[in-house]
Amino acid sequence: MAQIYGILFSAFLGLLGLTILWLIWTRRINLTDLLNEANGQASMSRFQLLVFTFVIAISLFGVTEAKKDFPDIPSGILTLLGISASTYAVGKGISYSAPEVMMGTGPTGDGDDTDEEADDAATHADDAKAHADAAKQAAQEAQEALNAQRAVAQQAADSAAQAKQAAEQAKVTKS
């Protein structure tokens, strides 16, 4: 019974694969942008993920066919596949963190920016300078407080040393 289900499942997967290949061949499934980013340039992270996935899948299929049993997959292979998928995900996050740059619709830096954009940039620069000045002031105040704490700690240590010395002298004079 299990063998019949296996044959039916294999036939279904084969038919599904042939259908997908036919749709690709007749250009109803477009693969031209398979490795491209949003701006049309090739993506190394997509290519790496595609190659690693195919190599691992083909190798796993070959080992399964040779042994007639599903093999244990070493953790190193899964780690490499995870790293490859992570580079793809990070690349995708980077490319879509600034979509206007990726799509070529953002400011080009050629001097054609509007006055409003220049005013916004100047406002942001002023805000950043104000934040930097506030941070510098806070750091200076924190340093002064730390210096005051160190001075108090030094005075306490000096007083303790004097008290210890006085106790030792009192002890010597009693003897």
C-alpha cells in the first residue's frame, strides 16, 4: 500500500515538474528577473542562494537514490544553507531600506535638488548639530560628576589610611 502511495506521489511530483517546465518553456512563467534586484542589476546574494539550494537538493537526491534511504543531513550543510539564505535576506533588507535609491528616483547629487530639499537637509543638519552639542554637554557633565566621585573616594581612602595609621600608633604606644 505504501508503495502505491509512493508511486502516485512520485507521479504527481513528476507531472507538476513537467507542467512548470512547460510553462517556463512557453514563457508563461518569466524567469528573466530571477536574479535581478529592483533596479535591474544582478544580485549576488540571490545567485548564491539559488546555486547553494540546487547543489544541496541535487546532492541530497543523489544520496537518497544511491542508499535508498533518506540520509542524515550534516549540520554544516544546513549552516551553510542558512548563511546563504541570511545573506539573501540581509541583501533584500538593504535594497529595500532605501527604495528610491534602488529605483533611481532619489536625489542624484547633480545639483538639481529643489530648494525645499536643501532646506530640509539644512534643518536636519542643524538638528543633528544641536543633538551633538547636547550629547557633548551631557558627556562633560558626566565626566565632572565622575571626577567629583573620584575626589570623594580619594578623600575617604585618605581618611581611612590616616585612621589606620593612628590606630597603629595608638597600639604601639600602648605596648
